[in-house]
Amino acid sequence: MLNDNPTNQQVLKHTALMDAGKRLFIEHGYQKINAKQIAAEANVATGTFYRYFEDKASLLLAIWDRDFQHHLPHVNPSMPVWQTIQATIQQELDDLAEFGLLNVVTSVSLYNEAVAEKLAAENAESRLVLERILKTAQATGQIRNDINLRLAAWAIMTIVHELVLQDEAQHTQVTDLENLISAMLSPR
Amino acid sequence: MLNDNPTNQQVLKHTALMDAGKRLFIEHGYQKINAKQIAAEANVATGTFYRYFEDKASLLLAIWDRDFQHHLPHVNPSMPVWQTIQATIQQELDDLAEFGLLNVVTSVSLYNEAVAEKLAAENAESRLVLERILKTAQATGQIRNDINLRLAAWAIMTIVHELVLQDEAQHTQVTDLENLISAMLSPR
């Protein structure tokens, strides 16, 4: 971690380590890379790595905090709810596509507790926002009454995330995705 | 691999290695376990491990072939299509729940090509079967015409798999899941 008053030099090294780690994780996979290689790629000594990061997982979490911005949509009450849902889905797709480490994070989350917790928390947050939007829409008759909205919000988030993870997004039109979700939600 | 005419002793060792590997992978995670530990757990010499399996990934693939039976539903033309879809979903849920290594396989697929290929092939097979069922149903007016059935089949499979992977199944009623999927598919 950086201390409270870092020198320029410290900020540069900290940034270089995050950039190097991200590059190497994406190119070779998290498992195959160690602190020594990351330090070398960042042109710093291995000891320097450990001055800033406790371990490889801490570095991954730091990259995540820096590069993965959840742009949660501002729910505008004057906007038709379906438009808000569409905007939420599109935002989520864009955010995920920008965050190149999604595969790495998902893989590491299967055995690293800190990463798993952060992933679960991020997913829970997205899902709660969407669930709230769906509830508002249901209250105004824009969404069918006979589905479980908690499950619907989970299912929509899951589909959007897996589209990106499984490279399925390449074969999918966003309009097809929106049609499918609209079919699931629209009242008869 | 077992040769064509294995002795009883060979079959026993082969089975013991698969059982031991499955136990250890589930308990400690695939990454933390090596061939030596699996051999010890199976009460055989480490060299014996390599007489039957090229490496750890080969063992995992062998366990998979032995224990994960895809029970693809027989599509009965006299059965209402929605019932066939429900049966397919239920079968998929049961199959996944039975196969305790799903988390391990998903994690390993992110960096092992043979495992990734097998997982992709299994998923593609499930999806094709479901897509065929949906097409038949659409032709007989039981499914709406305005959705992409390839995407719908993918989305349904993904939701069912992730329900199991994310432990979401614990909080989910199968009827809620069926309602959601029915909402997505039913004609207006």
C-alpha cells in the first residue's frame, strides 16, 4: 500500500507494478506469474513489490479497485423504466468489457477468499440496483407480476456477465439480448 | 489409461486413484493437490499414478467421463413441449448437482485447454438439444416468435449452470426458475 504522503517516485513504482501485473496476468494467466516476474516487468526490485503489496492477490485487488469502475446508473424517475433497464445492461456490458481481468478474477475467486468476497460483493451490488429498478417498474405495471424479481435480477446479471466471460458476446446482438430480457419481464 | 485386458488389481488401482483424486480436488482444490498426494491417498506408489494417467489433468478428465453422465432427455413428440423443457432443466440441475467437481472443472478450464474444450463441448451439446426442443415448440406455436432461440437456449443453460456454481440454487425454488423461463418463452 502507498503511505499517506507518497513521493512521485513511489506513485510511479506503485502504478508500474499494477500495470505490469495486469499485462502479465492477462497474457500468461494469474497462476503462472509470480512477484519476481511482475517486479522485473515493472523495472523494480522484487523487494519493492513487497513494500507496496502483501502478495499477488493484493496486487490483483488493487488493480481491480483502480480499473473496474462500476458505473451504476442513476435511476431517473422521469425515464421509462425499460430504458433504465436497457441502460443498466449496456453499462454493465461496457464496464465488463473494459475490465480485461474479468477471466482472471473469476478464476482466482474459486480459491482466493478475498477475491471471491469482492466479486460476490460487486455482483450483489449490481443485482440490488437492478432489483430496485425492476420493483419500481413492477409497481407501475411495466413488469409482469408473476415472476420472482430477485431471481430475475440475478438471472439478467448472470447472463450479461457470462456473455462477456464465455466470449458469447461476439455472436450476440445487443438487441437480441434486450428482446430476450424484455420477453422475460413484459406483462402479458 | 487402462490397457485392453486389465487385471482386477489394475482396475482396483485405477478406480482408487480416481476416487482419491476426486476427494482431494473437492476438499483442497485442484491447484493444491499433486500426483504424489493422490497416489498416497489411494495407497499406491507415485509411479503407479503415472502408469495410469499422463498427468493431473488426465485424471480429472477420466473422473469426469466416469462420473458426469449427461442424461439428455428423450424428446417425446406426444409430450407437451413445455414439459420437455422443464424435464430438460430439471435433468441438467440434477446432473450438475451430482457431479461434485463442477467448481474444479470450471476453474481448471480457465487455463487447461483439454478441460476447457471438454467443458465447451458438453455445454454446446446441452444447448443444441435445448435449441432443437425450442425450435419444435416454436413451430407449433408454443413459443413466441420474436426471440433468438440460439440465445434463449444459451441463456437458459447458463442460468441453470450458474445457479449450481454460485450456490444460488439454495435460495431458489425450481418453480420460480420455471416461471421465469416460461415468462421468457411463452407467446403473448
